[in-house]
Amino acid sequence: MTHAADFGERPLVISAPEPRSLDLIFTEEARRALHDRYEIVEADPEAIAALDDAVLGRARFILGQPPLDAETLERMPQLRAILNVESNLLNNMPYDILFARGIHVVTTGQVFAEPVAELGLAMALSLFRGLVDADLDFREGRERWGGDGNTGARLLSGANVGLIGFGDLGKALNRLLTGFRTTTRVFDPWMPASILADHGVLPASLESVLTESDVVFVVASVTSENEGFLNAKAFAAMRPGAAFILLSRAAVVNFDDLIAAVESGHIRAASDVFPEEPLSADHPVRTLPGFLRSAHRAGALDIAFKRMGDMVLEDMDLMDRNLPPMRCKRAERETVSRMRSKPVSVN
């Protein structure tokens, strides 16, 4: 057990970043800066309440989002912020108390927007041009040359694109699509139409996004209001041969309905996320023709993880100077309790 006498005068940080680690999210230089500026107490996320009052009483920041109850928070009078480095804001603490006390809850999840958007673009191009199947055919001597190999192929340039959601990931994907001169429609009930217009996209209903798009990207967080809302009716509304690309969270989709829509040949699909991870060896999506699979790896690049550490250090420095955090995304009292994302277990 750690005692107050073990510490100097530097601000105290409780480190409980699982499933991340300090080595994963900080460069060597950034980790040295972290230890130079702060006293670090490593803690089991499930046992924060078991820490000495001397530790909890001095804690200024929590790195990670471990479960906290009201009694534990009462023992933390100097707490300024909880810095979530997992990316999903979890419903595992009393947000009303945190907001009432002015304690910031922030997430570094935006570091994943760019790498996930790039993989989503690659998925769209692959589905439109049949790249994966063409490569597999070539390896097995079944390749079709020239135009014979382009049955059903189409261009992404000038295509009608639909985005479901327009947070950090949607904005990053839209920036990449700009060069393809797409007409991009967005359905996001949490986003004012004027903001969408400022980004050069068309505010649209869900029906319009589904029925008028050659490719639909799902980049919405899962909430208490949208679990499983993309179902058989939604897939039936899509254009025959359109592509459906799931990049955010599997829980927004009825996965059995998605499999059935692809199996019927009505649409093609790609996904980086699945309702259970890892998938069972006999899961039908593993061998489903017309479905492009990625093992929840779109954002898991070292450069993204290291950006987390830089963001954390910058925002802790701001808060040390009685300024608000600016690099990480702050939880909002109106929406945070609606989030339903499952925490990741693999980096």
C-alpha cells in the first residue's frame, strides 16, 4: 500500500489505463515528462476504493476510466479530471456528481478517427473494385483479365455516399472523400443542419441516406436510442448492389439481418467490428461471400496510441494552470449517460 509520506510535492496521478498501458500510449520522451511532472500511482482499475485516503485525497487526475462510486469520489477532494484513454465513455460512475463538482471527464478517442477513416475508404474502394477477391483468384490461377475482371465494378469518384453519424470519425472520413467529388448525405440527429452544411455535406433523413447512396458508412456511436436500429427494413431500403461499411460499433446493427442481406446478394458489406470479439470459429460471417472482414484493427496503429499520451499531457498542463482541457473531447452531461459502447479488451 502506498502512503502519503512516499510522495513529494508534485501533483498525484492515479494510473489505471487498462486495457492500455503507459508504455503503449506514451513515447519514451512523453513518459519521462509524465514522471517528471507528476507522482504516478499505479492502481488496479477495480480497486480504486481500496487505495489509502492519503492517495485518494491528493489525486488530481485519473488516467483511465475505472469504476467509481459516490463514496470514493467523496474521498477525492482534489480530483480535476478523469482522462479516458480507452475511447469509449463508460457508464461506470456517477456523472451527475462529477459534473456538479466541475470534474472533467474526457476521452482521447479522436486519435482513432483518421486511421479508421482511411481503412473505411480502403474498404469502399475494395468493394467497388473487387480487389480482395481478384487477388485471391490470381493466387489460385482463376484471374480474369481486363474488362472480364470488372464485372460489377464501379467508381467511387462521383458516387453518392451516405454517412450515418458525423462525429470525429465522420468528419475525418468526409475529408478523405472530398477528393473523390462525392455527393455526401449525412444522417445525424445530434448534429445541427448548419454544421453539416459548413462541412459541405447534405443533411438528410435516414431513409434518404439508405435509398440514395451507393455506399453507406456507419460511423455512429451506440446509444440507448439506436441499438440495432439498422435492421432488415433498413437493408432492404438500400440500392441493389450498394455497399454497407460498418466502422464504429456493431451494436447499432442487427447483425443477423445484415448477414441475410449480404447472403441474398442485395448488398455488399464490410465491417471492422462484430457483435462478439473474437468471433467463434464457425460464425457464418467468416465465409460469407460479398462480406469484407477486418478484425477490429482499423484504429490500432502505434502512432494513434502515442498521440493519446501527447493529448493527455497537454490537457493536464492546461488544467494545472486552471484552464479547461482542449485536446481531449469532453463528455457532455446531456449525452454521456446515453452511451452504450462496450469497452475494448484488446488494443
